[in-house]
Amino acid sequence: MAQEISVERMERVYERLSARYDLFFDHVLQPGREAALRALDLSAGERILEVGVGTGLVVPMYPHQCEVIGVDVSDAMLAEARERITRLGLRHVSVLRMDAQNLEFPDGSFDAVFAPYLISVVPDPRKVMEEMQRVCRPGGRIAVVNHFLSRNPLKAAIERALSPLSFHLGFHLNTPMDTVLAAPSLRLLRKERVNLFGNWTLLLLEKTA
């Protein structure tokens, strides 16, 4: 039976990781973040939501002519993000503590939603996709970058075997891509392998209704 990641466990894991998160997850995962922002093709005046903002590694890359709100469940990670925002003088960016499974925004509040490396760490990824779709306006874009369970049977078997180990780091290696692609009223615009050896995937989707 698969182990479940609770919100409380996520908070504990990322409280421990917050001070060292950039050291481990900055440069190795940065190409995927950059590819997602290029795919979103953000325009001046748009309102963007980043779900799972973490320490704020993406916030310096957003256009200054946009309004950006980042949310995360970890107070420790948000403290790092706020320090980065203040240090860089990013007046167009703000961050809030919020559970991705219960986004406290009205329907259609954002032109674009970005979830970097989030889907495999939340307790209920389908609920998170529902919430991201809900707060995105019709015609808006949703970008997801994540590691998904391989479609290669041998590699998938290895990932399933290693998933209990990855659970202790706060994520699952065996998250299927259909978790994202099966979301209703979303049309796939682009699928692209990113980062080292293409082990992560960028999915760009459009909300159709």
C-alpha cells in the first residue's frame, strides 16, 4: 500500500530543507523553471500564481510588469522567499502561506498558474490540479514541471521500488503523468523533457472553459 504524504509531513520536511534547499535544487532544476516561463510567454499586466513557491527561486525571473503571487504551505520556505524578494526589491511579487489543495482565491483570478516540482509532493495531486484549474481564467495557461513515472516498464519498476525511499524526502517517484493530463477542461499545448537527462517533464496546458 502506498504511503501518503500529509500536509504536516510536508511542512516538517521542508522546514528541515529550507536553509539548504537552494544548494540542492537551484542549478540542477533551473533549466526546467526557465523553460516553463518561456512556454508561459507572460505579457505585461498579467496576473500570475506560483503554487509551491518554496524559497522563491523563480521570483526574480518574472517580468516586472506582471503581478505575481506565490503560495506555499511551509513557513520556513516562505521566510527564505520573503528575504529574497526584499533583497532584490521585487515590488511586483508577494507570497502567502496557503495549502495548494485549498487555494483561497476566487474562480478565474489568474491569467497563468505555474507549479514547479510540486505535483509529486502534495498529498492529493488531483485536488491540486482542480484548484489550479479553478483559479485560472478561461483561456489562461497552466505550466507544470515535475518528475513523472516513466512509461518504460523497466525504469517504471525501478521508480516504484525506490518510491518508499523518496517518500522520506517528501515526494513520490511514481506519480503518473495522467494525474495532470486527466484534469478536465485542460488542453495540452506542449510536452517537453527538461533538466538533466530529461528526467523531468514540462507540461503546458490551456484552460478551455
